[in-house]
Amino acid sequence: MKVDSVEALVEDVATVITQNPLPPGARISFVVKDATVHGKVVAIKKRGSSEFAVNVRLNSLTRSNRDALENVVKQG
């Protein structure tokens, strides 16, 4: 899945912005920096005409992958 940005990371849920709508329950993976992240869509909300905010419950996130995600969120 192509992710345009990572907006937030709260505990084990990341909010990502994408142009691909995905139904809740869909299993996805995406790359942030050099970290491959796997998860399951728990919610989706349309933003504007072509963007979607997707909440993804993260599966088995390693410490280095969590650090990469946190750095991307901080950089905004």
C-alpha cells in the first residue's frame, strides 16, 4: 500500500494518509523510511476529494520500526 504520510502514532495504532480507500479489517503493509510495517485497518475517514485517513492497528512492531514511525510523525 502506498502511504502519503504518517499523521499520528498512539500506542499500537497509526493514522496514515493515503489515496487508497481500504475497508476495516483489511490487512496491509507499508514502508516508512526503511521500516516495513504490517497492520490491520480499524477505521477510515474521507478527507477532501481524494485523501483518506486510515487508522491501522500495528502488528508485531519492532523497536527500530516504532522509532522510525515516531521520527516520521515528529517531522510532520
